[in-house]
Amino acid sequence: MSQRIGFNQIVFTTSQPNQLRQFFVDLGWSKHTPEFSPEALSYWDVPDQKEHLLVLNAPNKDCRVILIPCDDDTPPYRPLESEIIQPGGLFDFNMRTKNAEFAVEYLTNHDWDMLVEPVPWQFGTSSVKEMLAIQNDGIVLAATERVSPPLEGMEFDRFSDIFNATQIVTNIEESCRFFAVIGFQKFVDFQGNMPGEGPRVLGLQDTSAHEAEICLTISHPENIMDGSIELISTPNQSLSALPERLFGRGIHRLRIPLPDLSEVTQSLVEIYGSDVILKSPKQRSILGRQEFCCTVRTPDGARIDLYQV
């Protein structure tokens, strides 16, 4: 697997592993069952031994999905009735689509529900249609069709690789500061009201302009949307953050390769204290290979794996 800059792996904990597997396989992702590693499951806080982890690789081999089965009664990280703008944890993962209407049909046929139907709006200089779909674990997928100008230098079949992941946060500057320590720099920085029908994407269409104001940043080590981190806050809303869970159903964590893990973790501890490190840096057997890795906690409780390359 190539080492994409930015996050290049995403771990899902799911009571619907067959549904998620088929969603990706039918898009051409390849699957394999990795060597069973109790150490990896302990590292990921899996409470019971699950021998049937599944790994799915994107057609271009730049991104990997890891599915960890869990029981139906495992509480979700983000309950299905949560407000879209409720801060806490990891909110969604993002894929481009060739056609929004096709995407709705494909997602519905693979047991996703529409959380937000396709919404046309203006994202900077780009005209897009964006939708949010959700499945029974509370996993949210944002699918975006570029209407104009056409995407250039990017080829994909129906859906792209996973290129971005979003977190709804309480304090966007504090969250940006955290990801800057990991090496992510802002290249999109927006504050105000989303243009056109944009507020519908976040469920803010029935609020006042003041209440609908958002702060949105996108960060990446090389200023591209390929393994990028999107942060959104609604500074004029007063929703409480979702409770943190050691293990639940949903988007479990992102995994980010780094050239110098020790330097980054030392900087994080200097700024945030030792509690920012949930799993100490050490060599572990992860999916059949040895990794020098650790887990850190973002200011809003998302779990991020960092590993040395």
C-alpha cells in the first residue's frame, strides 16, 4: 500500500460489516482478511476478540478501510438522532461522486438512508451538489458531485477514494492548533453563512443568519484534499458535545502516517499534557506488520492513530 500524505486509513466499528463490505466491494475495492492480531485489537480497545477483521483497499491503493465487527447493542459514537452540528468525535467521511442522482440510488440500494438529500450550493469557486447518507451504526458519508468547473486530473469510477473526513468541533481554533502540531496546515478557512442552499447540508436552513453562521477549515500537510481534515463549528449555537466512548459503533478512528512520531508526540504532550496520549508510542503488530504507533485524543474527543513511516 502506498503512503498517502494525510490520513490514509479509516477504522469503522460496525454491527453491519456485510453491508459496509458490499458497499465498497461493489465500487471495486479489494478485500482481504488480515492475520489475526490480539495486540491490534487491544490497541483499538476492542472489548471482545473479533477474529474476522476485514481490510478493504481502494482501487488506487492509496486508502484503506478497516472493519471491526461489534454487537448490535454496542452504543454508537454518534446516535442516529444526533444533530448534524453536534460537536464531538468523528462526524463523516467524504467521497466524490460522478452523479448525485446515481449516488442516491446506489446508497439506498446498499442500505444507507438519506440524512440530507442532494443540495446544490457554491463551495468557493466550485458549484457542487452534496448529500449526507447515514447507516445503522451512525456512520455518515458525505458524497459530493462537482457540477462546475469540471474536475481535472482525477479519474474514478462512480465514487472516488475517501478524500476527506469531517469533525464538528466546539472551538475551531483549538482544533486547528492540534492538527497543526501533527503537520496539517489550513488551506481553506471560511467564516460566515454558507451561500445558496448550503445551510441545508448542516440542517441550518430554518435558523436565523446569526445562528447559521459557521466556521469551516480544511487542513492537509500539502494543501490538497486527499487525506485532508475538515473542521466545522457553529459559534452561535450552544449544543453540548456528545459523550466520549472508549469503544462504540461508528467511525472509530483515522490513521495518519508520520515521518517522526516521537517528535510529534513530544510536542503534543508539551502543549496538552500527557492525557492527550491514549496509547503510548511503541512497536505493535498491526494487521500483520510491525508498526511504531500511538493513539492521541483531539480536543473534541476524536481518536487518531499516528504511526511512523
